[in-house]
Amino acid sequence: DDVLLPSTVPLSRAYYKLEQVWNDILYPETNLVARLKKDNGGAGLDLGASPGGWTQVLVHQMGLAAVVAVDPGQLGRRAVSIPNVRHEQASLENMNLSSSPAFSVVVCDASLVWIDLLNQFKTHVMTKATWSLPSVWVITMKLPFKTLNSIQRNLNRLECLLPNQLQEMAQLAYPQQKGAVQVRFQVVHLMANSDSERTLIAIFE
């Protein structure tokens, strides 16, 4: 079926998470959207991209001119066949982004607990590429799930640690700014998030 369907048909349920972020949160910020695309139409980075649903949103909904999709696994044909998509078949640790454009939008729906994922970002992502300013970061925050109470405890921990985590990420991404980058963010529960997921939308500017 994948061979017969056009590239605009969603590859996964996760597609609807990023689509909602775009429609409800990012698209209404018209000035921000214009700034994200100021350099040759903007470039997106999809980390943990397989099967490619978020890559589709970056191109077809957000209209970015170029997207690099990073995943050691295969992408669905509907994503990899999009002309301005490049599949970097590698892990976060081994990816090579040195020849890529400056990224203005970074998204990640990887299956890692949120604190481990942000540590991976600081260790393996922030210094491996060039980032536009402003830039938008959309990251699925997966919470350890045992009970509803444990989810709330982890949400409380997330709210406590997240501001410093994001400031550290910004300092690694923009060392030349010497701490002058402003970070604003929100954590939301999208319609396609599970009970033990939240989605982080962070803007570095």
C-alpha cells in the first residue's frame, strides 16, 4: 500500500502530534514562522525519524525547504521519496551533520525517557550542527509509567528541571551568544499523546 499512496498520506499516528503543534501553536505566530524560513526557506531536523511521519509534517505542513531525517532504521517510502528530504541512516551518537544547512526547526519523537533524551541532546546533538536563531524544538517527553501518581511526580520533576536543561542546551548550541539566547517554552498534552507523554515546544531566540 505504501507504494501506491502519495507522500502526503500520514505514515504514522505520531504525524498528528506535530500537525497539532503546527496548527495550534506555531502557525499562529506569523512573525516567528517568517523568521524560521528567512534563510532559503528554512531547514528541519527530524531525530529518531522512522517511519517518517514528522518528516512529512516538516515538509508538507510547515513548508520547510530542506529536511534531514536521522534514524538508524528505514524510512517509509512516502517520506524518503520527498525530493527535499535526506535520510541520515545513523544514531544520534554517529550522525554527521557537518554538511547540513543551519537548522531552524528540530523535532524528536524518540522512545527515550525525557531526562535521558535531553542528556543525549546535550551530549550528541547540540554541538554537531549549526542552528538558526530563532529555532524551534519540538520534543516528545516520555514519562516513566507505573501509576497516575507516578506520572504526576515525573511531571513535577520535569517542571523543576526543564528551565535549566533548556538553558544548558541553548548555551551549547549558541556558544558565540555568551548566554544571551532567550528561551521560552511550554509543555502540552496533545490529542495524540499517550497518558505518559507530553510534548515540549521550546523556542530559542
